[in-house]
Amino acid sequence: MLATLMAHAYTRTAPVEIQSFEIGNLRYLRQQLGDCHPDIRLLQLLDAPTAQP
């Protein structure tokens, strides 16, 4: 997915939001992205307070 996003010039100028309930994949993506891609935002979705990812 990251290779596809990096391959298109559009994603370097337009904001991209990746959403997930899971935190493991968001942490992995953050590690891969570093600080070089500020237009790619990672968002953790939340459920009920008693639910766990």
C-alpha cells in the first residue's frame, strides 16, 4: 500500500488518511513513513470504551 501511495504524485500533494481500529498496523506504518510524509495521516478509530482492538 505504501509503495502505491508513494508512486503517485497526487498523494504527495493531497492529504491521505489511513484509518484502523488496530494499533499494530498503525505503528508499523508510522515507523515506515517516518516524518517524511506529512500528507499521510494515520488515525486510530475507537469503539466503545469496553471494547479492545
